[in-house]
Amino acid sequence: MDLTRVSPSRLRGLCPYLRGLPRATLCHLARSFSMASRTGASGGLLSRVKQCPYMSQSIAETDCSTDTMPSGTTVGGASSSVNDMVVPHPLPKAMVEMSGGVCPVSHQRLPTSMMQKRTYATQSTLAKASMVSLNPSAAASMPAPATLEAAPYQRRTPGSGLGRLPEPPKTTDPGFDFERFYHEELKQKHDGNTYRYFNNVNRLAQRAPMGHLTENEAHEITVWCSNDYQNMSRHPRVLSAMAETLSKYGAGAGGTRNIAGHNMHVERAEEVLARLHRKDAALVFGSCYAANDATLTVLGSKLPDCVILSDASNHASMIQGIKHSGARKMIYKHNDMTDLENKLKSLPLSTPKIIAFESVYSMCGTIGPIEETIALAKKYGAITFLDEVHAVGMYGPHGAGVAEHLDWMLNATMPPGKLRGTVMDKIDIITGTLGKAYGNVGGYIAGSHRMVDLIRSYAPQFIFSTTLPPAVLTGAATAVEVLMESNHTRQLQQIRTRELKNALLDAGIPLQSNPSHIVPVLVGSAEKAKQASDLLLNQHGCYVQPINYPTVATGLERLRITPTPEHTSQHVRHLVQALQQVWDQLGLRTVQDLLDAPRDGSDVLADLFRRSQFEEDTSPLWSDAMLALPSEMITGSSSAAFHCGCSKVDMPSPSTLVA
């Protein structure tokens, strides 16, 4: 084949290894290969493709060579060597079929087993990973950062954000000029750099954490900001349960719970969730936004003279619920127990009070002081409303959240039916989501029988909403059960999070340190945060979404990164190197810049960084000892380790873990 006649774009499709090279490099290599072929020399492109395990194997077979695989290779593509060969992703099925299974470079037939085989493997020797069906190269990393070919043009749609539109024509119709009003409101968003564009990102189930932009599957990216924290959206047990339910019961529920929409699937999901949190009952909603809004609306409006005390950093769903309830609200400083107690003291003991707060605050990664809040609630006659949306599935020996995590040994070793009086038991109302760590969609509340029945009977958000589809409910319940059985993916996610946080600080990239899995990289400008996100995506193939006002305060804009169990150490190295290049390119503030900033309160970004580094307790919730705990400690565990033989993988000692 004369590779000078093949376009760089096609080369990327033909050879996965070449996808990361810029167009100019590809053209140069193609020309050098063509010239070398005519002279009998070993050309640049041939040297390059010999680094591809698939193609090098074919070339080596032709050369009767057996030295085809790098030394030090471990299970799942991880290796102990820093200079490991980068294992590419398998050829797309369509390209394999088009070429008849013959490598277009070496002209050798590609081994079927290397293209199609599915296996059970861990991605790291550092900890046991939950055993999920993986493509053999799914753990492969991106090559070192290089300037990629420009990302595919993303057509702007009404749903993704059309951008600035031309001035609307002046209307001659009588009455209010609605189009002019819409235009001016949007103009404010654009002028303040808070207008949001949505990228067309398509995550690949068999290739986590990879995805592709638009419909161009050849342009792959690494997704670094998904809330599918435990990769449950692609777990084989989840997919199998959903497929079976979908085939038997169809796509939709058929109506609201009152009209043909109540079924065994929603009952099973609610039973599993109640068991997870050790509560009397649970109630499933279409989203946790709806669950929070509905519950606070009903309680705040029904309880006589109710006062809701809300943490200043609470999610918009709770803020809306409080507003819709019409109840009096008192906002206390974020995680400030002194301020909360002072406000509680000001209220009569007989006044119904609700303390609404979160366990993991999703944009900063801070942890709510659950035990202290419970103590104050008991002292002043309040009930607690705890949002565990960004904690369920990731904390606690069964994944019930931070409240369970705080009594780890009790919850891990005692049969659930015999437990009483733990931190989780003392929380009155717990809310969570099925759309993040559990990889599906939906939200729920869990609490006493009477409280749940009150919300069921009065909340319009519940009464007038169509029930979630049977397949979704089955998939969500299955995901909850999978994560109740094993700590493998939780451990690996936390190890990868530590690794990334340490690498970022070592590279001079500032972040807000915290005890959780959230990695907030501090930028301090809405405009530059968007530019950094675009450069990471278009030049380095890393998708990280910028976070701006009103989600965070002006001046505290950031990139929010969320490692998953499927990210590898090589992925981490690639991202950190890419961020370093972007930081240099945009002249963004480094760790040293923030440390050297004035300490007079005029620099909110520097103050936040220094406070998180030196004043706040940012010790990881997952301690070294917890990361080394075998999930077999869980009573009655049917851990995947027993089914897949992964128990043979050695767990790290605490001293070997990333600090």
C-alpha cells in the first residue's frame, strides 16, 4: 500500500496508535515510509507502527521474530515501568470488516482474538478492581500529550447552545416585546461569560473512560468529568438485567404510579434502597432534583411555622424546595456549626425545624459535619435532611454514603438487622440519586414509613410524573446491589483520586484540597476556564467541563475533575501533562502564584487555596487502612472476587499507597 495516497484522517481510522498524532506528523511519516519502501530502508511510519502491539505482532510474525511484547506488562495493560509501551485501542469493527481483517500497514491478518475477545481483568496492581467485562485494551492509556488534529466541528443546536444570536427585529405588534426580552437576558449571560455550551460527548460502554465527539467515532477523547463515578452504566450485570427487562416489559412504564405505572420493578428498587440505608421505606422519583424539591416543599408547607436551616453551599434542588415550601429559611455558613447553633438557639424549642445539608459538596469536594449536625438537631429539637447524592455508591462498606462510612467497622462486620444507633440510623431523611455512582437515572428519599407516605400522598412532583421505565429501575437496583457486595471499585477510584491530586500539586496546578473524590482545579476566571476546557478537549483529547457562576462564586471558577475506577496511571500522567501545557499557554495562576498572593482578603482564589491546604482538615475519608481492607470483610458478600479469581491480586499495604 502506498501510504502517501492515504489521508491522515483515514490513517487514524486504520491504525489506533496513529490517532494521537497531528496531521503534519502523519503526512511526514507517510512520505518517509513511502520513500524508505522504495529504497529498502526502514522508514519513519514503519518504525511508528512497530510500536503498535497489534501491528508489531503481525510485522514480527513476518520477520520470524518473537520479541513483540514489552517486558513488565501486567494485567489490564498496566505496567511497573514508566516508559511502558502505550497500548492502543482495538480497531473499530467497521474498519476491520472493511479491510477483511487484514492490517493495512503490514498486510498481515489481524488475530481475531485480539480484536474481539472480552475478558475479566483489573486495571491496576494497586488494588482490586470490581470485575467487569472489559475489552482487553480498555485499560489502555492515551499517548503523551501531543497537539491533536482539530476536534470535529460541533454543530450548535438549540439544546447545546446556539451562542450569540443577532438582534431581534423591532416588533410593530402591540404589547410586550417577548423576543427582545429573551435576547437581553441571554446577552447578560454572554457578557458575563456564564453562557453554557454543551459538548456532544458520547461515552463508550466498552471503552470506559473513553468517548468520542459528535458522530465521529475516530476522534476519541478521555472523559474526565463524568458523574458515572463507579462506571456502573456499563457493568455487565446491570446491562444484562436491563436488556432482559426491556425485552420482556417494554420501554416505558405506561403512566404515573396512580395510572398503570406502579409495578414490581419500582417496588424492588424501593426495597433495595430502604435496605441500603437501613430505613423503613424509600420512594423513587424521576430525579433527585425532584426528590429534594418535593420533600422540602411538602414538609416546609405542612409543618406549622416550620423553619428550614440550610447550609450556604446547598444544591439548587434544596434551595428551590425551601423556596416552594414558603417556610421561613435561615442560611448558615458552609459547614459552620457555631453559626448553625446560634441560629438554632434563636428559635423556640417547640418550633418544627429542618436542618438541610449535604454529605459531599459536589463542586468543592468538602464533607458535611454529619455527627455534629445530628448532635445539634437532637439538642434543639430539629430533624436532619441529608443529601447523599455525591456519596452513595462511593462511601461506606456497602456504598450507602458518608453517614455509613463514619461507622465503617460496625457497618462492615455486623449483620444489618442487628445494628442500631449508628450515625446513619440517626439521620431522619436521606436523599440520593440513581444517576451518578449507580449509572442510571432517577432519585429517591429514604426515611420513616409515615414521612415517606406523606410525601407520596402530597408531592405533586411525584404524583403527576410518569414512573421511570422498568429497565431503568431494574438496572438501578442491580447497580445498588453490585456496589453493596464489593468495595473494589470504590477503593480503586480513591487511589486514582489521590494519585491525581498529588500529581497536580507536584506540577504546580492549584486545586482545592478536600477529603473526597472531587478534584476542583482552580482557575479564577470564567473566560479562562472555558478556554482551558476547550484547549484540553481540542488539543489533548481530555474532556473536563468548566464550572462558573452561579454554580460557584465569581472569582472561584474551576475545572471539575472526577477520576473513575477505569482511569489508569497513564491517563493521569497524560492529563497532568496536558494541564501543564494549557496552564503555560493561557498564563494561568500556579500553586506558587497563589502562595505568594497578598493575605489581606483581596484575593479570594488564593485565600481558598491556602485555606484548603493549611487550615482545613482534608484527610481523605478513605484512610490508608480502609483502602487496604478486603471486601470479603462484608458479611454475606458475594463479591465478584470470588467469581473472577481477582482475589489472587495482591492488595497494597498502606505504606505503598499514594499519600
